[in-house]
Amino acid sequence: MSYADHSSETIGALVARIRAERGVSQLRLAERLCAASGTPTVTRNEISRWEREERVPSGYWLGWLAAVLELPLADLERAAAAARHQRRRGHAPFAVPPQWTLTHPGVYTRIAS
């Protein structure tokens, strides 16, 4: 499945949206990334930094995100490039879109329209 209809979406928005749509907490995503990669260094805090675009995941982690989130790697690479481009242009890091609300730490729910 491709998420190309969100072509201008940055990596933080993409990861937060997909994670929330699937009901996965930041902690659970971090645990899945650690288990899949065999690297115990990703924490919930790092997922939060990626979603807020304080950091952009490296190509290594984009590959594991693609596997864990079952997304095409190309979509994640495009979103990471969009985040880097916005950062170079001086745009603010990702903020939670108004149609989403924080229901639990690390868990966002889309508000019904």
C-alpha cells in the first residue's frame, strides 16, 4: 500500500499518522524497532523526537521503520527528504495536526469530522 496521496507529508507527520491509525504507542513502536533490528537503542523518546522532527531518522532506521510499519521505503525516504527540505527552509518542526488529539502518552486519535 502506498501513501502517495500525502506527498507533501514530512517524516514526523507520516510516522505519527500511521502509528496513530494503527493504535500503536511510541513505546510499542520503539520496542518493535529494537526487536526487528536487533539494536536496543531506540526509545520512546527517540520516536517522539522523530515525530516532532527534532531529528530525522537515518537511512538505517528508515529501512526498519518501513519493515515495522509495513510501508514502502520510498514513501519514508520521500517524507524524510520533505522534512529535511522544510528544515533547510526554516519551517517549524512537526506539530500535531488539529484533527488529531493526544489520548494517552504517545497515542494520538483522529477526531471524527
